[in-house]
Amino acid sequence: MYKKILVPLDGSALAERAINHAVEIARGAGAELVLLEVVQVPLAAVPEAGVTEEMKSAQEIAAQSKAYLNMVASRASKEGVKVRTVILEGAADGAILGFAHDEDVDLIVMSTHGRTGVSKALMGSVAEKVMLTTKRPVMLVKPEKFPVEHHIDEAETFLSAH
């Protein structure tokens, strides 16, 4: 069923929560796991920085991203899963969606950061944009703990509905 599983990462521990789930699915399906990190070159928007500084910054960011993805890939490959890493530049949601389309991935497994309210409105949600825009199956892994005021007990909800 699944031949290629995409796991977008951003270097955070929250994003990495999706890896174990993706590895389990990939191992069971014999699928390839594609770890993707989308980076942005911060100096690209500052023309005064100069081409040399921009290239240096881009190289540093790419090297950091490559080292990070290689570390994550090595852990996943120890689980017996075929792993590939990819680094793209640009807006995260667009890059993820474009890559998923170009590579014809079968499943996207990604973590949510659990933002709500104003922080979600200001920062947006890459996971939400990907989920709502793609035609592909998306598995969202929530953070372990939500703030208490947002917690809904599943058992209470189920019992009150029946």
C-alpha cells in the first residue's frame, strides 16, 4: 500500500515525534522513508548583505541541515528501513506539497506543534496547510501534552455522545 513515506522535519523535537510512527509504517509496508527539511536563507531578503555573505549563509544552513538529517536517517536505517534525505529551500508548506507531488509519495507523516489561538493565527500551521491542501493521506502526530484548558477527555466525549 505504501511505497514512499514523506516525513517533513524542522529540526525540533516536536517534529521528530513523527519519525517513530513513520518508521513503523515503513518497516511494515517495506516502504522507503524520505526525510525532508525545508530551509530558508535568512540573508536572501537583505540585498545589502551581498552575494558572498548570502552564499556563505546558505552553505552553513545546508551543512547543518545535512548533518541533522544524516543523524536522523542513521537512527531510522538501524530499524531496517530504507531512508533518503532531501533538503529544499523555500516556504515549508509549498515545498512539502511540491515535493510530495513531484515524488508521488503515498503518505505524509508529520507532527503538529499544538499551537492554538493567537500563536496559530499569527504563525499559521504548516501541518494544517499540508493536510488541507494535499490529496494524499496525511498522518498528524500531536504533541504529548496540550495545555490543560484545551484537553478533552476522549472517554468523556464518547460517553456523553452515547
